[in-house]
Amino acid sequence: MDGTSKHPLADNPLRTRADLQAAFAQLTDPLKPYYSEGGARLLLGATGASYAPEVAQMEGFSRVLWGLVPLIAGGGSDAELEAIYRRGIDSGTDPLHPEYWGAVQDYDQRLVEMAAFGYALAMAPERLWHPLPQAVKDRLYAWLGQINAHPVYDCNWLFFQILVNVGFRKLGLAYEAEQTERNLDRVEQFYMDEGWYADGAGGHSDYYVPFAIHYYGLLYAKLMNEEDPARASRFRERARTFAGGFAHWFAADGPALPYGRSMAYRFSQGALWGALALADEEALPYGVLKGLLLRHLRWWFKQPIFGPDGVLTIGYAYPNLVMAENYNAPGSPYWACKAFAPLALPEDHPFWTAEEQPLSELPPVSVQQAPHLVLCRSADGGHVAAFNAGHLSTNEHTHTSAKYEKFVYSTAFGFSVPRAEWGLSQGAFDSMLALSEGDNLYRVRRKNEETRIDGDILFARWKPWADVEVRTWIVAGLPWHLRLHRVETARRLDAAEGGFALKLERGVTHASGEGGVFAAGPAGASGVYDLLGAGREPELVQAQANTNLLHPRTVIPMLRCVLEPGVHWLLSAAAGTTGAEATRAFDPAGWRTRFEVRATDEEIRIGTPLGKSLEIGRH
């Protein structure tokens, strides 16, 4: 396959169990030349991560197991790949072999990768455990047992030790019962409401809830239903509760909402739907679960996410290291193999016999307090946008501000990350208010002092400097939403507020007027308009290449102004529409049909589509 060829997966209809089995083969066949001589490492590239290259190569080996295990458990086979894995386990656990996986340390990446081995021991022992010579079994058991002697991060990582010990227990091997119980109890403390967990105390609520915590909880429920029925029942109940709200994160034709970290794991976004089926949990009708997963995979496999050799790249909708995490190595994207869980189900399981169904009609607005989001759907379901109140804490993961603190995230427009620190083009500040002291170095929201959600109105108070306070109100909606900012500053600031990032391609046009700027093209239209006459200058900024997760080249409509020391009010309407028909019908004043806005020198009043009223005094 050359650099211009599409991947064979793009032509896979993904309708049946056999299609999904074929998809796993199409995904993994290109990997076979890249396994090391001893089979214990997957040698995919030269880019680095926070851990050593030999650990990254072991990670690539491990992550394919998330798909190979259910293939085997469901009666499928890939004799060549299975032989590689048995040989790799022999080599990787042998301290005298040059490919030995090594002694692990506290908080080691290899502790993460051990979880897939626990899954293999519990679900596919007949081809990944029983055929091994006793000496190799003993070495694998000893190597995995290291996880019981080292701490892991206090978040979804707790499940890695749990899954390894479940694997031991299922094989009748000695396991660490007390530590497993402590970890399970600790996970309980992360539970919030409406099926949501935090990923650790005070952590974000993002995709680590569906593709990690719920995913592992459902595996535990399936494997330990008899031994631990009460906890298995809780995991099942919470996953059922979560599923209804999480369905709002998916557009009608398959894409999921780009939001948060670890976006390089791509179609793991939809892994929960298969895990529910694997655990025999019909949280939504099986035909709906099937449709959610298979449409999601069909969408992904039509994106240019593979290299010329057919191997998954680091990136999101195209190869992209700019948005990557510090822990993204060349094999990391194969975490997405979690989406193959339904391969463990027999062909006569209701998941496979059900007709694929579209999502049931969902309400246009879904308020989700735990992740601090209000999700809105376009009338045709083709565009999902998540409006974000923001978070009270932050962390040192790459691009945290861009991944967790923008005002809105979108299935159609994605979100952008900064490429460097100088100016608006490098910063790519879509759906943000960026502030600078005049030196062209901009600050944006990274964490908040206070947040709340009331229906379709979101509020946040944040301080980019100690002597600058911004109070932001967002009135959610599609295609239009409103943003109101009260900026109190003790210093002179340059301010720039961005709308959605629009794909830059042939046919894109732009125009200024009505106090703002919009751009339109084949992918849709994006605009932002000043509603208070604050003297903001409209500008269409071409973001630097490869800053947006969906499109390598984008433009961002922006409003710019200078704020002298004092108090300033900024009110804008921002729009994002998709498709040629919506673009042709784009009305720069269309916000007036959605919101009731009255602004005087004394107060600002806004009526919302949900009947809420925002009344803010200006003094």
C-alpha cells in the first residue's frame, strides 16, 4: 500500500461478526513484519515517549492483545499472530533473553501493559497459557506478579492490578486478594453520579471513564459475577446508567466528540458499546449498541489514520504529533483494539443477530454535570457540540488547557492545540478567549476558581493573572451560542476570542459584517460576532498547520480588541454549521432567532431556548 492508497479497512462493510473478525486481521496483518526476532517487541517507529524505547516496544506488543484475546475467546484464530505471541511471552519473560521485558519500577508503564495479560489469562488461556511450557508459565506468572509489589497511580491504573489478579485467580494461581480488594474499594471512591466517575480524586471525567473504568468494571463483572456478585452488580448498574448519557457524545454517522487527553487511542472511544455486549448488558437495545460501535468504526476506518505500510499512526483524524501526549509511543494507538470486545461473543448472541439500528431520537440538549458539559445536537444529529463550564483543577499533561478548558468541543470542527507560544496563528485559539500583555504571548483558561451549570447556561470564574479576573457565561446551543465575559484587569491587555476552527480547503470564502467575521466552505461555516459594539475588530486567522485534531489546515474567525485597566464586558454570538446546505443558508444575524438579548448600560439580559433567563448587572 503506497502513501496515496486507502487502507483495506475503508472497504470493510462492518455489518457482521465475520466483518469485524476480518477488520482485526486487516488492522494487525501490517504489524507482523515489525515484531522483533524473539517476538516480544513491536518495532513501529523512531519517535519517543516518556518511557524508554524498549518499554514502548513492549507496550506495542501488549496492546494488540486487547483485540487478539476476544478473537480467540470467540472461537476465531490467527495462527501466525498467536504463534508470535507465544514466542514473545517466552522471550519477554526470560531474564537471559535480549528481549526480556525487565524488572519494573514504581508507577512503571509496563504496569499498564500487564492488564492485557490478565485479560488473556482469564479469557483466552486455551491458546495463550495452556500451550506454554511450564517453565514459561512460571516466568510469566513471576513477571506479572511484580504488579503486586509496586504502587500505581491513584486513578484508572488501579484496575491494572485488579485485572492481573483476576487472571491469576481464574487459573487457580495464588493472587493478591487484599491489595485487589483495596484497589476495588478505592475505585468506589471515584464514583460521582449518573454513571460518571472521576479519573482519580479530583481528576477529570473524560474518555477514561468509558474506555477504562467502565470497560474494566464490565470485564470484572463478567469474569467475577459468581465470586463477587454485589460489586459486579454495581459495575453493571453504573454502566447501564452511564450509557444513556454517553450516547449523546456520538454523532449520527459515527464520530465521537473529540475531548480530553489520549485522543490518539481513536476508536477506543466506542469501546464501551462492545464491552456492554460482552457483559450481556443491554443498556440500550442490542441493535442500537451494535450501530453505535459499527458506525463509529466505519467512520474511523475512512479517515487517513494509517501510514503507507498500513500501520496506525499517532494522531487523531490524520497523523499528528503536535496533539500527542508525552506517553504516546508508536505502538500506543493500538489501545484502540479494545473496540474488538464483541468478537468474544458467539454468532448467535443477540448483539450479532440484532439488526443494526440508528440512535433513538435524542433531545437536542443534554446537561451532564459530572463532566461539566452541556451537549447539544443539530436537528439531523450530524453535529454534536459540548459546551464546557471548566474545571477547578489542572495537571501537567500535554495541552491541558486546549483539551479541557475550551468553551466548546465539536464532532464537526474538533478542537485545536497550540503549536508554539507566539501569536494567534501558533496558538490556534479556537473557542477560547486569549489574553496577552501586548507581547504576543497569550494566556487562556487553564483552571477555574468557580464553575456551575444551570440548564443551558454555564458559568466560570477564572484568573489568567493574579490581578485579572474573567467571569464567563456561555449560553449553549446549535448552530448558535452566546458568550458573555466580564473582564476586570489591572493591566493593559490584548484580547482575542475565537470561534470554531473551519477546515481550510478549496472553495472556502470569508466575509466581515454585522460586527463580526465568518468563513464558509464545503465542510461548513464558522462565524463570531460582537453584540455589544465593544470595538472589537474581526479577523480570520489562519492557524498553523496540524494544530486542529480533525483537519491539518484551518482558519479561525476571531474578534480582537485592547482592554485598558478596568472592567470590560464582551458579548459575542458564535456559530458553527455543517454541510453545504447549512452553509448556503448561513445568516450572520441568525442568533436573533435563537436568543432574546437586551443590553443597556445597567444590565444585560439573555433569554435562552430552554426558557432560562440570564440577568447580569453591569455595575
